[in-house]
Amino acid sequence: MNLENIRVVLIETSHPGNIGATARAMKNMGLKELVLVNPKYFPHDNATERAGGADDILANALIVDDLKTAIADCELVMGTSARERSLPWPSCDPRQAAEKISPVSHQANVALVFGRERTGLFNEELHVCHWHIIIPTNSEYSSLNLAAAVQVICYELRMTDMITIPLQEQFEWATADEMQAFYCELEKVLTHIKFYKPELPRQLLPRMQRLFNRARLEKNEMTLLRGIFAKILRTTVNY
Amino acid sequence: MNLENIRVVLIETSHPGNIGATARAMKNMGLKELVLVNPKYFPHDNATERAGGADDILANALIVDDLKTAIADCELVMGTSARERSLPWPSCDPRQAAEKISPVSHQANVALVFGRERTGLFNEELHVCHWHIIIPTNSEYSSLNLAAAVQVICYELRMTDMITIPLQEQFEWATADEMQAFYCELEKVLTHIKFYKPELPRQLLPRMQRLFNRARLEKNEMTLLRGIFAKILRTTVNY
């Protein structure tokens, strides 16, 4: 994924706050290029306020007269739509869209086109698009806020961008060997305080194993627990 | 996924517009239950305006005084965090979070906890959580708008809802309330045997919290562990 080659196009946005929130959503996810087709009010204080620290994206936003100009140099155009249209079009969810965009973005410009707050994209605008992205929603209440839709799609782009980067393991886990030694000590302590009675085992030891195996013990945690065991052994009266 | 068992908890929200936008994001994705911990302004016109058609969620929102009350009956608590903390906690991205939440949501309440606009969740709030959800962002501009974060996570819940088949849960898990009582007893025991010294805490209690939250305690396991604690208290010399 090359996020810098992916542009967000907003068509005839009514609420400047949505333009600001779009800029913020884009910058959070690593996108930079915003194109506004006939915004109703722009620049505007509400846009700047909702943009937070993404005012650079607003400052660099390009304002144009029509969609054709906004997407002229793009090889892949994805439109957003709240529902299936009368003329069915190739459509996908945001995750599938990110998968389609990823290879293209390395060598060409890609446009994500978002329609008006109330009426979305018109049919002739939708027909310019290669794909329609449909964000899955509650069928009883499906109208997503404009900037929320931008956020979801940009998030999927970033997720797809990251999938190749392995998640870093932050813990050092105990080995099976160490776990074995740990359970021996646990048994010793439980026997010592007479909570565990070998003649009446009640599955106590397997239950403890199930619990600590489920957690997976970090080496540091095991050291702490063994410290607690030692302390109990030293302080109990073995009556 | 049972979206109706998943609650969104917003802590000390400053901007009522964010509460409204949260309600809209929730309803779009099929969630219903909103709990507000000490909101600065609520109800408020900005909340109603940004909620759009999700004003029913605002009307039914529960307002409480502290996080403890908000999550008392939840068996799985996921906190949102913008970064790794000094004491690393089990963390996951929103997609992994949705996978973890899905099976639990069929039989128990789940809480998604979101912090303050500027300062997020405090450490003691993060330590109550089983997992921290970290939304991947641009490292140069990582502060997501509150409602945008809610939108992304609720979207992932819906996506997972569309893909997964419920797993049969075979355990009865402890609630957050019960876990709280458990940690109080653990602290008492560790103090009693002088392993824990309040003047030199060394993050011992959060480490224990992290371990047992990660495992998730079954009610039976908790009973066993509390039995062990009681036995230790009875058999140790408080020198």
C-alpha cells in the first residue's frame, strides 16, 4: 500500500465540520491528499476546528468544479454508496476495497469518492467508479456520518498496509520446562498450607494448571509468583 | 457476535458533540447501550445534533459516577489506548478485539471503554481492562477523535458479526465486580505475608491484575483461589 497515492474526494459537502473531520481521519491513517468538489462553505472555522492538528491537509486541499477534474489522473476510482443501486455495479466492503487498492497504489493514483451528506453520489457519478464500496451497517439505521465513512475506509487502508508488518511480541514467556517446575512448587506450597491433600485431590492441581496455562506465564510473572510461594513457606506455621 | 450485549463506556467526555457522534456510530453498527461516566455536559444540544437519528441511544444512556459501576456486570472489559504503556498489557488491534469479543458476547456483557479526549484512560482505569485495543495510526499524528475511535471499533464488531459463527462457551466467568473483590483479597494476603509493601509497590498489584485478567477467571477458579487465600491468612504468622 502506498497511502500517499490515495486521494480522498468529497463532493458538494454541506457541513464544513465534516471536511475538517475528514482531514483529521485521513491524517490519522496516513493519507494526505484531499480534493473538494464545490464545497458549500470552505474555508470555514468549523472545518479548521474539527481538523485538530490536520490543518495542513486543509491548507493543501485542492478545490475543483467537477468530479471529472478531481479524478482525471487516477487509475482506480472507488465510490462510496449506502446501498445497492438499481443498476447493480461491482461492489465490495471496505476490507475488500483495501485489498484491491493496495497493489494499484504502488504505481498509480487512486481516488476514494464520497458523496453529499443527504443524497450521497448521483448515479452518473457512481457510474464513473470502478467499484462501489458499501460499508456494512444496521439495516434499520444505515446513514453513516460522512467523516465516519472516511474514517472506516482509511482505517482499512492502514490495516491492509500493516498486515505485512509482523506484530511485535512484547512478552518473554516461560517455557514448558519452567512451567513444570512452577507447578511442582505450587503443589508444595498448597500441600504445606494443607489446602491440597493428596488423599483428596479434587482436581485442584489440574485446575491450577488449566488456569495458569490459559494465561501463559511471562518469565517475570513466574518469578513474582515463585517469590510469593517462598514467602508463604517461610511465614506459615506448619501445624 | 451479540451486539446487544456490548456496551460503550465513555469516561469524562468534554465535548458533548462527541457523545452524539458516538451514539450515531453505535447505532449505525447495531450497538445500543451507552454508559457515560461523569460527562462534562449532558444532555446538550450538540450531542443531540450530532446524534442524527440515534437520539434513542442518547435518551437511554446511563450516567454513572465511576468506571467501576459502569462495568460491574461485565465479564470482558476492553480499554482503548493510543500507545504502549510503561507496564505492557495484553493488547490487540480492533480486528483482533472483535474476534475476542465475539464468543463472549453471546452469554455475557462486554464493555468497550473510551477515555478522555485529551488524556485518554488513566493507568488505574487501564489496569481494570482485560485487553487494550490499540487502533493503528500514523505515528506522526496518532490522536484519533473520540467518536472516530468508537466508529472504527464498532465497525470491526459488525464486520466480525457478519463473518463468524458463534462458539459454544463452556465456562462461567467472573464479573468485573467479583474481580474487584478478588483483587482486594489478594492485596490483603500479599500485605499479610509482607510480600507486598505499600511503601514499595513495584507495580506488584497491577502485574497480578494483568495476569489474572489475561487468564479471565472462571467463577469456580475464583472460589478455589479465595479458599487458598483464606487458608494462607489462617496459617501464616503475622510477625
